Amino acid sequence: MNNYLEFEKPLAEIEGKAEELRALARNNNEMDVEGEAQALDAKADKLLKELYEDLTPWRKCQVARHQDRPHCRDYINALFTEYTPLAGDRNFADDHAVMGGLGRIGDIPVVVMGQEKGHDTKTRIERNFGMARPEGYRKAIRLMDLADRFGLPIVALVDTPGAYPGKGAEERGQSEAIARSTERCLNVKSPIVSVVIGEGGSGGAVALATANSVMMLEHSVYSVISPEGCASILWKDAEKMREAAEALRLTAQDLKQLGVIDQIIPEPMGGAQRGRDETIAAVGSAIEAELKKLMKRQKGDKLLQERREKFLKMGSKGLAA
């Protein structure tokens, strides 16, 4: 059963009518409704294409947050073999919002990490909706230290509304942990590939996305603040999130044009939630291709220097103009 977004309500009505007709036919073998149901299917396919051909930034935010999109755990389970998780920050606790460990993608041994939002009420609470606390970023630093020590490439799967802003997190050094995680990304001599698979929110995302190659799924978003937060600050009205989403230039297409990301990974028609296996396979292929390219092209200090220069150059064209 599909979970529909607000702008998909007309589609829900059409697909619902087709399913109702087929349900009636299943209960009454004498009814022949397949022709009418197929006509509704064709109408639904056409509407789906129209809805997703030109999504507004705000609608892309809604798609990026869709509860049925594949999350970090889904990618790790499907793409990484011999996965061995690492837990805890050796200081305070194990933050379940960040998961990671050792594994293989294809024939490449890697360290993989990412933010996990959870898939139902229980796991979302356990994972804190993907909002990491300081211990989560310190776990990420442990993973990057491990990768650097053994010369393993790093794969980061980014999906977070942002770092957790709670009092306890601030008391335990949230901003310092984010800064140190970002710094560690810049100092690792192994290649780093990051993929924004849903939301990339603020410094909580940058702490895992300071990579040699940054990719985004077609309908994911990546920004310094959420549209609702931006609207609350600029207009004192969270309901102006649509205008804020336009102004933030947070879509994959905008960020590719601005040079913030390197590649856009296409999604199936209707978003990753309508083709989970296809999306996961596409992300896996893109990660493998980028890792092989990076591992072949440069190593060690040169790879590190290239990563630093990439981020130092961001925005320089706009400043020069």
C-alpha cells in the first residue's frame, strides 16, 4: 500500500478506484472490470509523470522526507556484504542515529557510515529521527580513524534533518563534535564518497558529506537549514516554507549547477519510494564507480589535498563575479 503525499492526492483517488474495481472482481468472478481498471492505470501513470516532471523545491522536500524512501539501513543491508557494525564513541554512549562499520561493496573493502531515521514509530524514536547527538559524530570520527589507519575508502550515506539541538547534546559538545567530524573528513587520506539519500540538513549533514565526491539522489535535498526553520527566522512564519524552499536552492539540480555536489543519481518515476530496489541498485553502482575512479586516480596526500581544494573553491566563482 502506497503512502501518498499531499500533492499526490489526485493520484491516490485514481489508483484507489482501480484497486476497488479489482477487489470487486475478486469477490465476484462474473464481473469483468479489467479493461476499466487498466484505463485508470494508464490515467494514473500519466498523472504521476505530470506530477514528477517539474517538482517545486518544496515538493522535493516532501519527497525527500517520504516515510517509504529507503534509509541508511536498507542500503547497508542490500549493498554491503560482510558488514560488521561498530558501536559507541568510547566516551559516553552509542548513538543509534548514526550507524556504521566495516563491509564490502562489490569487491571493495570499505568503511560505511550514515544517519538512520528508522522505519516505524518505535525505531524512529530509537534512532532519534536521524538527528545525531555528539556521541554519534564521535562514532563517525572513530570510523574515519579506522579507515585512515588501514587505508580503507569511506562511504557516507547522509539522511538527517540536522544534528539534535537538545540541551543534553549541547552540554556534551554538539558543535565541537560536528566541527571535529568535518575536520576529520578533511584530513583522511582515504577516498571519501558521500551520497545524500534523503535530507541533508545543516552541519549535521556536512559532518559526513565533506567528501571527494558528493552525490545526491534526484529528489533529495541539501541545505543549511530546513525551509520551515528558514521561514521562521526570515518571515517569523513557518507557513512560508514554500518561499523559503525556493530561496534556499536546496535541490540536487540547483546544487549541481552551483558546484556544491558532483553527481545526481536518477530516481524511478514517482521517487525512490516507488522503486526501492531500483534506487538502491543505482546508488550502489554510482558508489562503486566513484570509488574505483578515486582509487585509481590519486592516493594519500594528493587525495587529501584535492578534497581540501574542492571545498575551498566553493563559492569563489560567485565572489569573483
